[in-house]
Amino acid sequence: MSALYEQSGVIVRPAASTDRYGNKKPDYGDTADRIPIDQINVQPAGGSSEDTDDKQIAVSRYLLVSAPGTMPDLRATDRLEVDGMTLEVTGKVGRWPVPAGVRHIEAQLKEVT
């Protein structure tokens, strides 16, 4: 394995729950599935922004790339815990095919603090 893909983390897959109005919503708490993921590289991408109008928040963006030859089961509704951060997947997860199958995945992530 390349030194570039030595990070690991945990995919947090939400369970379905229902609010008091009967609406379905994702639950990332104790009932969520926790799936180990390794051979990934998560790097800052696109900088960060701050919103200080109503409350102090910072949004930082990251890019996840899996090692060549791997295809982790990461979904647009998942979160990723890596390096002490909890990151949300933003948008669809890119799956990069090659003639022999899927070569790797890429995903845009964000952290809101």
C-alpha cells in the first residue's frame, strides 16, 4: 500500500428514525451502523468559510480518495469519523471505473464547527 493511503476511519451510516410529526429523518446516534474504513486519503480541499451573522460557525471542506483497487461502501447519506473529525459527505460519491472494475472512489466532505 502506498504511504499516501495510510489513513483509516469509521463510516457512520444513519439509522432511520421518525420525528414527532411522522417525518423520517436520519439518526447518527447510538443506533447508527459504524463501519471501519481504511486505505484512504483525506486532505483539505477548497479552503474554509466562516459565518458570524447569527452564530460563529466555520465550514471546512475535504476530499477523500480511496487507494487504487479499493471501493469502500461510502454513501451520500453517511458521515465519516477520521483524525478526530466528524465529516459529512456532500453530494454523490464518485466511483471511477476501469475495464477490470471500479478502481477507486472520491468524495467531497465538509466539517461544520
